[in-house]
Amino acid sequence: DSGVTQTPKHLITATGQRVTLRCSPRSGDLSVYWYQQSLDQGLQFLIQYYNGEERAKGNILERFSAQQFPDLHSELNLSSLELGDSALYFCASSVADSGGSYEQYFGPGTRLTVT
Amino acid sequence: AQKVTQAQTEISVVEKEDVTLDCVYETRDTTYYLFWYKQPPSGELVFLIRRNSFDEQNEISGRYSWNFQKSTSSFNFTITASQVVDSAVYFCALSGLLSGAGSYQLTFGKGTKLSVIP
């Protein structure tokens, strides 16, 4: 158990809908990262927040957005969903800002299926 | 730009055999970090090891060992006396300055699926 929690575990929704994925980092970690894992693209970095502020953006679509709240939990919002958005979405956390200097601990993931 | 290549898509070994998972990386950074993660069938990603670019010492942890060679840009992972519980997808990752992101982020390889047959 990494200490990172994600809800829900599974999500099935229809095209065009909007969903929110939730992540709570490990106790003491200030950085939260979101990743998408799909069969064709592999594991891709989406976005990072550090202590409530957006720190870095990767391959995140404009239809996707995220935020980190004062209690450090984070939410990833996916809107106007398309079939291609079906994937496993991971949240990870680390103690500090730098995405590389410190190991990231991953949550169990949310499997999103868009039908 | 940075890139991680795991040329072995799938490997099958018989229990108790040794197996090496290859990882080759590309980066222009002089300071970077390399990682290995394990993804068992249950789906979660488990951190295994982190190495920085200045430390080329090999590392051993139980049945796991890692060989970092800067000259060949490789960071290979060996499992000795494999067990069925080692069956998983293993990802090598590189942390460097991600183009466009403006910060150090992880770039993952495509993963190697290891099946250990009893």
C-alpha cells in the first residue's frame, strides 16, 4: 500500500459526459501528479500540482483540468468524454516539488471506460 | 527531448531462472534520475528503485539487482531465481527536463511484461 488513495476504482460513463477523479496523496507529500495509461500511448504524464499550485503540464488535453485543494487532495476533471479517453488514470505523490529528484508513489488507479 | 526504450515487450521464464530486463535511455541532461516500477496484474504501480546520473554503482536488493552504465545509456534490471510472484509489467522511467513542461518529469518506457512459469 503506497499510501496514495484514489476514488473511484472503476468508472463507466457515456461519450460527451463529464467525470471527476479524486486523489489523496501520502501524508506529508505536497506534490500530486496525474498520469494516463492506455494501450496505445503507454504511461503519460498529464499534470503536476505542488502545494495547491499548478507546477507542470504534460500531454493533457484542453478538455481535461485538475486542481489541488488546501487539504492537498486533488481532482482531475475530464469533460466531453470520447471513446479514446478510456484508460487507467493514476495519481502519484512525492514529498517535494521536483518531479525527478524524489520517487513518486502511485495510487491504485481509476479505470475509466467510456461507452 | 528524452526517451526510454524497453525493447523487450514480453519475456517468459521458468521459475528459478534468472532474467534481465533491458532499459536504454536518451537525454541531453547531465543531471537526471532513473527509476524502475513494477505493475503486477492487480494494476498498481510499485516503486522499486531510483538512481541518479552521478552514481553508477550497481545495486542489489535481495533477488533484484540493477546495472547502470552511463557509457551505453543503459539501466538494466536483473531478477535472480525468479518466482511466480515476479510476474508483472516492469517499467523503466527517466526523469529529466521535460520539453514544454518546464520541469523535471517522468518519461516511462513502454514496459516489459514478465511471465514466470511454475
